[in-house]
Amino acid sequence: MSATATAQVIHGLTGLAAEDILFERCWPLIAQVLLRQGFSWSALNDLAAMDFRDDSVIETKLGKLHGQIDRHLGGAPRLDPWDVVAGTYGRAWRMDLIGPISAMWRIDNLWWRIRKLDRKDRGGLLVIWAGMGVKEQDDGTSPLQAIDDLAVDVLSEADLLLPPGAVDYELCKAVREALDANGY
């Protein structure tokens, strides 16, 4: 894994903490995975030790982690948070953590979150809209293979939104489970 690429991904995800995209109570598991992988931001230790009683404390710790990663990244580029979310679906599909059609149905659930955002030049948002379009075609009138092929095209594009080596299987699974726990 690339430490900078992983930091960019986690920075993007923590940037969406207020949007409630990842189920907050899943962050301690994500923090534990990152600690095992050698990341040492102090907020990770705090998150990993949380007992899930107070979501507002998790939000505070996520804000702290976001700031620590921001300083760590220095002049490195930041990933658009929605590129990270969309990219996670692509990477999870590539790692066999989610099927293509299931991914389209989950992506469709993000509509409420992104409907008013400007999609221009934002790859993640464009991928999410494309995924929603594929899901709408999965209405029983089209051959399943055709829908599957369209979904694979969307997920292949989504996978390219994350840098190579940004997430390994364990981290991707933890993030995917946190999305899934919130219905995404």
C-alpha cells in the first residue's frame, strides 16, 4: 500500500464525516485497521479505543483526524471526497467485496446526498449518477447480462478514481462495511 494514497483516501472520507456517509460506529474498526497498517495519527488511537456510546465524540475525533491527515499530506493533492466514495465501490468490486448490480443499487441510495451538487468535472459524482442510471435500467425489461456489463463499465471507471495501492483488502472491506451499515 502507498501511505500517501491511503492518507488521501482517509482524508476524503473524514471530510464527509458531517454528511453521515459512513456509519460513525464503524470508524473504530477502520481506525484499528489503519493502526495495524502502521499509521500513527493520534486521533486513530482515540477512535480505535471508542466504545460507541457517543456519536458526537466520534465526530470530534474524526475532525481531529482530518486535520492531522491534512497536515501529514502537506503539498500532496487531496482527493475529492465523492471520488473516494465512488472509488470505494469500484475497488470493492475489483476485490470481490460487492457484485456489480448490488453496487449499482447501493450507489443509487446516494442520490439524496448528491442531488444538488455540481457534477461538472467531478469524476466521483459523475460515476454515482452513471450508477444510478444503470440501476434504473435494472427493472426486469433488460437482459441481466446487459445490466451487469453496464455496471462493470461504471465500476471500472470508479476504480480508477482511487490511486493504485490506496487501500488493501482489509481496509476496503472495513470502509465498504461502514458504507453498507448506512445503506450505501
